[in-house]
Amino acid sequence: MTSAEGGFAAAKEGLKAVSGQTQWINSQVGAGKLALNPEVAEQAAKRVEEEIRELASAFRDARRLGRVEGLGDYPDGQQLAKRFQDKAADSQAGALKLIRDLQDELQKQADAFREAAKDYRTTDEQNADDLRRGMQ
């Protein structure tokens, strides 16, 4: 089943966009071009972690699709139940995998925000040391 067949093409594109944002933050931090005030960085990281928790609810809902009942014993009902189960649990394109991938990527983004705060502290400490040396 491809992502288009699974009906999650837009969600996969969203995941790519989040991944791109995370990569940009990490590249800017790594190049010394991004240093966030620790309070701002922590607020951003906590907001991202709230999204991770909200996705846990979506994950529980998607898991329920893996146990579709009540569509009868006829082949059509069984086929429909199987399609719902595949949408939920397909290892390449299912909702469960997509939600977990997004949660993982968001955690990386929260970590990137916190890393940017470390650089801010390091730069701030370095500037304070430079000022102290200049005053001596």
C-alpha cells in the first residue's frame, strides 16, 4: 500500500515539512546562527511536546481501526474491515506508523529548541567572561 493508497499523502507531506523545520533549526544551531533565550526555547519545546501528547489520542483512535467489527461475515464486509485495518496498521503507510513518526520528529524538534538555548547560555557566559576580562 502506498501513501496515496492509504489516504495519508497530505499527512506525509506535513511530516516532511516538520522534518525540514527540525533540520533547519539544527543546522542553524550547528552553524552558530541560532541561539534562543532559554525561556523562549523551553516554551517552544513544551508546546511541541503538547502536540506529541495530543497525537497520543490520535494514535489510540487509529489503533481502534485495527479491530473493526460488525461488518458481517460476508466477503465484502471482511474486505472492508481489512481495508480499515490496513489503513491503521500498514507498516509502511498506516496511520499508526505516521503518527509515531510525527511524534518522533516533534521530539527531535523540542530537543533542537533546547539545544538552541544551550548555545544562548554559552554565548551569554562567553560575553560575560569577555566583559570581565576587559574590566580587569
